Amino acid sequence: MYHGHGFLGFGWVIGIILVVALILIFASIYNSSKSEESTLEILKRKYASGEISREEFIRRKEDIEE
């Protein structure tokens, strides 16, 4: 007996694909913002330890923020 599910019988597959896609999108957004922060933190550490001058710190910080 045919119940008429047809394509809609696989709706759960589409739901899973959408959930996975959303997770991947949010993960990529989170990782990109996290890597910006870590780059700035590395720059701050180099300046604090005397590896780079104040002028170099300012120039690189402006480059990062662009």
C-alpha cells in the first residue's frame, strides 16, 4: 500500500544536512575570529618581550586590523 511519502520520506536527511551545514558555518566564523585574536596576542607578546619596536608594533597592528 502506497502512503504517498515519496521525496518527503527522506526529509530527515535534508534536516541532517542543514544542521551539519550550520555547524560548519558557525565553526568557520568562530575560528576566523579566534585566529585574529591569536595573531594580535602574538604581536603583543613580541612587543612586550622587546623583539619588535613600538613603531613596528603599531605598523603590524594596523595591518592586522585592516
